[in-house]
Amino acid sequence: QKSEEKHDEL
Amino acid sequence: MNIFRLAGDMSHLFSILLLLLKIHTIKSCAGVSLKTQELYALVFATRYLDIFTGYISLYNTLMKMFFLWSSFTIVWYMRYHNVVRRSYDKDQDTFRHYFLILPCFILALLVHEKFTFLEVLWTFSLYLEAVAILPQLVLLQRTRNVDNLTGHYVFFLGAYRSFYILNWIYRYFTEQNYYKWITWISGLVQTALYADFFYYYVKSWRNSERLQLPA
């Protein structure tokens, strides 16, 4: 699971 | 989600609750910059458009909804509430906040990860958030005698930013392929803006004095 696709921080 | 990110979000939440407490309960917004609050409303409105397009978690969605609701509520109170608007230091809060918006937008058009509508607006919100506290810091400097709630509000906002930096460091070492230059640099700039305020806040706290900023 890559984190760069979606912004998961606020 | 790690402990630093959670601590950051909770500081952010707490700072807004302090501000709402001051405005809603004491019916005063003395020492609070409407310019900064308007910038935050714009930051959240442009950043959280993804509420409609992507789902991360219930936690994220609820926090986004709270930040959107609270920022527009605070602006509404300061502009239109019969009692609250009278306590607004309009003559002192003169920072030309519109001049921050255009450069941030141009920068977002030039420097971004992907040239899409949502991505450019997201990047714009990061740049704008980095400088949105400036009108508030200028107002504090002008009023010099800072009331407790306003001082704590700015302190917890700064704490939120500091925890986010720890969160990024933690994620960099624990996740693969985790690097976000734009977020990091704007976050660092934003946190640096609080350094001077932090110094005087801690000093006044240690001497148990009222927070007073130098002229």
C-alpha cells in the first residue's frame, strides 16, 4: 500500500 | 496513525475548542485576528474538497468536517454576531491578507506534484496554511498584552505543527517510499513562524506572568 497517491493527513 | 500525528491533531482540535470557548461562552474575540481566521476557512475549503472524492477513514472525514464547520463558524461569529463582532480589534488587525493568497496560488500552479484541479488546490492550501498565522502574530505583537485564552490558542496551534514534524520523521523511518517535499517544506516554514512566539510564551509561563510580547 503506497501512501503517495492519497493525502491521508489532515 | 502514530502517536505524534494523533497528538498533533488533538492539539489542533483543542486550540479550536479554546477559541470557540472564548467566542461562544465569553462572547469576545478580542485579540483574535479575523484575517487569520478567514485564511484558515479558505485553507480548509480548498484542502478538504477531497471529502467528496476519496475516503481515508471515518476519523479523517469527521475531523475534516469539524475543521470546515468550526472555521466558518468562527468567521461568522466575528463578522456578524451582534455581541462578538463589537469586541473585534478591527483597527489593529490591518494585515493585508489578500496579498498572501495570490502568491500562494501562483506558487501552487508552478510547484505541485500533479497538475490536476484538486491537487493544485491541495498544494495551495498547504502554502496558504504556512503563512495564515501571520496576521494573528502581528496582531499579538500590536496588542502586546495577550489574554490567556488567545495565548493558549496560538500555543496549541504551534504545538500541532511541531507534532506533525515529529510525525513526518517517524513515518519517514517506518514507512517505505514516504517522502513529501512540498508538505514538509511548507510545514517547516509554518512551524518556524511560531518560534519567536514560543520563546515568549514559555518565558511568561515559567515566570507565571501574563504573556507580553516585546514592542
